[in-house]
Amino acid sequence: MKRKIITIDERKCNGCGLCVPACHEGALAIVDGKARLVKDSYCDGLGDCLGECPQGAITIEERDVDAYDEAAVQKHLAERAQAEAKPAPPAGGCPGLRAFSLATAKPAGGGCPGHRAVSLDAPKAAGEAAPAASALSQWPIQLHLVSPNAPYWQDADLLVAADCVLAAYPRLHQDLLPGRKLIIACPKLDDTDNYVAKLAAILGGNSVRSLTVARMEVPCCAGICLIAEQALARAGRDIPYHTVTIGIQGDILERN
């Protein structure tokens, strides 16, 4: 039958693996250093993977292929989950991109291992003589890399921080981050075309309890607030929204 389906330009693909976890049907895999369509019948043609490809190697075209088979997809995903539950060395892609809940540090999903969502263990309280503990509770944190479907967004308080906040504000892990899930982005230097859609998907598709945006005082950093506000509007949810402005000398100038 003739229908819409993705196509991959192997000349552009660099094998980064970011498209793999973005495909909810498990239709993509990294094979011999390139993204490949596992089976035509696994691809629904909606193109959730398009925005994840930094090389623009994935497009949608209409051609004669097998029909989308939802039952086969569910079986495929179940078999893949079962296989990943077995201890085995990670295969394909960059190991540093896997998403984790830092509590168990068990990678979930395919593609680049550093892109997999991971939940982290809650940090132990540090004594006066001990070094400060990290309050980071999930991975990855860059907005380009996070998955809107990661389980740790459910009932989460979300902190969206400009990249420079992490370097400028020395009490980030003691003040802003505890109890929150972190996303970072740079509204000036990043390619932000897909940021609003990605953040809206996180806010709209999960029971996020609150959104706090931390920005630097410099005018160009106001874009991180604009991204968050547009994402909130697109998500169509009434979520408590707060902003924190950090000075370049490392102090909090304003909280709203």
C-alpha cells in the first residue's frame, strides 16, 4: 500500500543515535554506524524522530510499503524490553546519551547509551566537613537530548535552566535543584527551533506539578523564559510557573 513513511539519507546520518529513543515504536536502530529502519511495518509515518536528527537526515515520503502493524510493534517492543532486561554490554551509539533515573542507573531504550533516561539515587545529606552533594536526579539534562516520555517527568517539579546558570550560581545544588528534575538549554547559541515543541510535549504529556525557569541577568538569556512560556501555552495546562534571575557574580537578583 502507498502511505507516508520515514526515509533516511545515509550520506547525512552520522550515527549519533538521537532518533532511536524518539521513535516510540522501536522502528529505528543504529546499524553499522548509521540509523536504519528496522522494518517498514513498525513505522507509523508520524515522524516523531525528525526533530531529533541534528543532521536533517530523516524525512517523510510517500511510497509503496507494508501497512503499519500495531500488534507487531507491541510484540517487538515487548521483546526488546525483555532483551534489555538481561545483563549485556551496550550495543551501538554513544554510551553517554542514555536516559537514567539515577536511583537504579539501569539504561532504558536503544540508541546512544548516553541519551538513555536514567533516574539517580537521592543524594545523602552531606556533613559540614563533607563535600557538597549533587542534587541531580536524572539523565540526560540537555533539552535536545531528553525524551518527553521519560518516566521521571510524572509528578515532577521541573527546573529549566540556562546553561550559564550552572556555572554562575554556586548554590544551584543546595538551593534550586533539590526535589526538581533539570533541563538545560542556551537560548542564544543552541538551535532552538524544536525546543518549544519538546518542552510542550513534556509539560502536556506528563503530570508536571510546577515549572521554574532559571536565567542569567543578561538580556539574551530572556529567551529561555520565552521558550518556557510558549511551551506552557502550547501544552494547554495550568502549571505553577516561577522565574529566578541569576547575576553574573553568582547571586540571585530576583525570584518571581
